[in-house]
Amino acid sequence: MRSRCLAIPLASPRPRMLSFACATLSAALMIAHGPHALADGVFKLTSASFAPGGTAAPAQLFDQSECKGGNRSPQLSWRDAPAGTRSFAVTMFDADAPGRGWWHWAVAGIPSTVDHLPENASASGYLKKLGATEARNDFDVDGYGGPCPPAGKPHRYIVTVYALNTDDLRIAQGRPALMFDHEISTATLGSARIEVTYGR
């Protein structure tokens, strides 16, 4: 949301008073809607690998057990992050797995100057070059593990990019993804996501 003030005619006898009222209105909007109420755009995530609402491609599927995919982490791009963003984090979660769900990927410590990840950033070493850290996913592997649901109804896979207010979550490489998720939640300024499905 952006506040707008009417233009003040030069002949107005009280330009300072009206300017003060405009500033007061802007401050009130900030208080009512949070520190990012005056942001120009909406934080948005797009992907060349995942079409929103589409089906996960073979290149992104897991490459072990009964799944024979490429296990390449998806290409991701984001824009219009909230003001004050100091780093980014990314997660991928299966919301339909039994129990508490299934963590496929969690990465933190992506610098605030980065606005995209190439496909296969996890296995290629790209994230390490950025200084980012990756969690141990629920396949018990560090880094990305693609979709591989049991046979039956397709599962939903939610990829989320988080804008964080810190550049150091103090979580080490290989810690559980659930721990990454907890620490990310304590520092989130905003988030954007894409949801895809896959079934066998």
C-alpha cells in the first residue's frame, strides 16, 4: 500500500500544515500496516523449472529408490523484496506427506544482492560459492531432494523464498531442515511461493 497526498497549490496559505498532515498520514499507514506498507511492489517468486499449479518435471524428481529423476534443484527468480532484507532463504516442502509433511530442501544465507538461483544450484556447488548453507532433508541427504511420493494421489510441493532481516541465522550446514524452518520463521520480513504437484 502506498500513501498519496494531494498536490498543494503554491498559493495555499498553509503549505507547511498540509505537508505535516501528509507526513502524519504516511506514518499512520506504516503503523497500521507494518514497516513495508509503502513498498512499491509485491514480493514475487517465478521459476523456469516450475510453473505455478503445474506438474514437477523429471529433471527435478528424486534420483533414488523408485524415482528416476535428475534431482536438479529448480531455477528460481524473485523480485521486489521488502525493504530491510539482509539475506534470503529457500525451502521446498511436501504438504501431503504423512505426519508432519516432508522437507525436500532448505537453504539459508543467500546474500541480499542475489535475486535468482540457476537450476541445479544445490548439487553444482553454486550455493556454497555464495556462502549459503543447506539443511539435511528428510531423505537424510544434505541439499536438494526432489519429489518422490508413494504411488497414489499426487502431492503438493511448496517452494518458498523468504526475505530475512539478518544475514546470519547461525545454523550450520547439514542441520535438520525443521531447524532451518524454525530459524527462518524468526527472521522473516516477507515470503513468496510457488506450488506444483507430482504423483506416481
